[in-house]
Amino acid sequence: QVQLVESGGGLVQPGGSLRLSCALSGSVFNINTMGWYRQAPGKQRELVAAFTSGGGTNYADSVKGRFTISRDNAKNTVYLQMNSLKPEDTAVYYCNPRSPLFRGFGSWGQGTQVTVSS
């Protein structure tokens, strides 16, 4: 069964932190191809962080310096550490392969809601 399960979202004040988790199951997903997306109300889903083919990481300008993507291969889990959160980070966050070129792309989980508000 192909499945992505995101967790760790919640309500946080501006300036706060959250760590999101994405558990990969099944044999479709390659953890090294994964990324984190978000979709705010009325907006398109956007890729905010991903592992690159060279073994590094890449971030959208809006989150650079505040978000960090990491992984635990033994647990087949991808993380997103989010610091210095802003109200504009409010969105549903999803994990998925960083490109349609990779297996499993488009098989979305339920996502996890992040709300940044005072």
C-alpha cells in the first residue's frame, strides 16, 4: 500500500516553531527524492523544501533560513523543522516527491494543518 502520513502541525504563535513528520510506507517512494509542499487557502500548492539530486537541500526563498528538511532513513521518515514562523506560513503541509519524474508523485496524503496566529 502506497501511503504518506503527515503529522506535527498545529496552532503556533508568530515566531514559534514546529516540526513536521512524514512517514513513508510501501516501496514506491524514494526518501531521497522527497520534498515538502504547502497549500494556503485560495492558493496553489507550492514546493517549499526538498532534497536535491546531489544530496543537498533546496528551499523556496520565502522559507530559506527558517525551515530545514531532514530525513531518517531507518525510520523512512522525512521531517520539516520550521522556525521563526510567520502568519503567511499558515497552510496545509504535504510531503511528496519533488518532481513528477519520481515514482509516487501525486499520491498525496491528508496533509497536516499549520496555523500561525496570535
